[in-house]
Amino acid sequence: MNQHLIETESTNAWLMSLAKEKRGAGTSLPDLYAVYTDFQTAGRGAGSNKWHSSRGLNILTSIYFETGLAAADQFVFNLWFATSTRRFLAKYVPEVLIKWPNDMYIHDRKLAGDLTEHSVSGNRLDFTVAGIGIDVNEEVFPDWIPNPTSLFLESGHRYDIGTLMDEYLAVLRERRQLLNPEHSAELREEYLSYLYRLNELQSYNIKGQRITAIIRNIDHFGRLVLELPDGRQEAYGFKEIGYVI
């Protein structure tokens, strides 16, 4: 089930508000309930990042989930959502990779990014809202976006957003049974097999210093494991490391 909005401040904010309203009334949204919009007036990315999208050209959507996951297993959701999104996009651009933790990259250019927000109750996830922006028909980007691309720029084809939304949700429904800790090893293997820069010597900013290192793994908490120049392996969380591209 999905709902189309002509315009909204943020699909994540809109869906989080609706989910909390339903919870307050003693009900809940159906799993995989999705909202998508033609335009966001205050689109958000991870952290304090903003998300740019021209009106009507791209996928701007947020999706509601009730996973039953333990809070300690929340990275299982990231593994599932990232690999599912990559699988959908690979139908159009087979070379797409997952840039840790959740962006979609083609070579060194960003095609999509997500913003996942969990509502926690006790030691479990009460519900999850996963928002994603996918650049589809965008041709020209503002200068402040460092390395963007779109399906159109990569393939030369234009796409109908409603059709792509239906296809994307179909992929999520098909893979929904994998969103379970029992499948974490399978999801992790798929995630690593498509991880951007895995086993490559590349440059990163770590604690204010630029170093060359090699991505070797991700740990149970979803941190990125790098092999440093002295041979040690260290794990880094989100915002503790920056890619040099």
C-alpha cells in the first residue's frame, strides 16, 4: 500500500508523525506502508545532511516496517534495506555498489541515500521508518553536492517515477522474509559482496588526518573495519570516518 503526496516537508517526518498518531490511538500502520512525494521542502539525509531533488524527477519515499527486531540487532535492518535497494537498482545499472553504511554508488558517484529512523520500546524496535532518495531523472545538480549522478545520467533513459516505485516496493515485498536475524549471515555476505571499496587501498579522513587504508569488513554493530598502514584493524562508526573521493 502506498500514498502519493504532491509536496511535503519530509516524507520521513510525515510518516513518523502518522505512525505515532496511530500508535497513540491504539492501532498501527500496515507493514510496508509507503508514502512518496514529488517534492520535499526540507528533505533530509543522514546526520545534518540535506537532500536535494528537483520537483517530480526522482524517487522520494519513506516506508513503514514492524520488524520485531531487538534493538541490538538493528543493523540487520540496514543490511536488508541496503541489499534490497541495490538489487532493485541493479536492474537498471548493474554496476551499483553499497557505500557504507547505506548509500548507493556507481563508481565514485552517489545515486541514492537513505535515512532510517527506529522507534524503540524497551529493548526492541517498536517500528521503523526508512526513507530513501533515488536520483532518477535529475540532469543538473547544485554545486554544493560533491559527486552526484542519476539513473538518467548513467543509462541515458528517462523513467516513470510511479512505475519505479511499484517495482521498488515489489522487491521489498519479495525479500521481506529475509528481514530476520536468522538471515543475518546471508545478508551480511550479500552486503560485503557489493561493498564499495572493499579490499582496496584508498584514502580516508580519520580523526582529522588523511590516511590510506583498506576496508576489510563490517562488525556486528555495523561499524566499518579498516586495515591501517601498520597492519592493525580498527572499527569505526558513522561520522568517525570520512571517504576521500
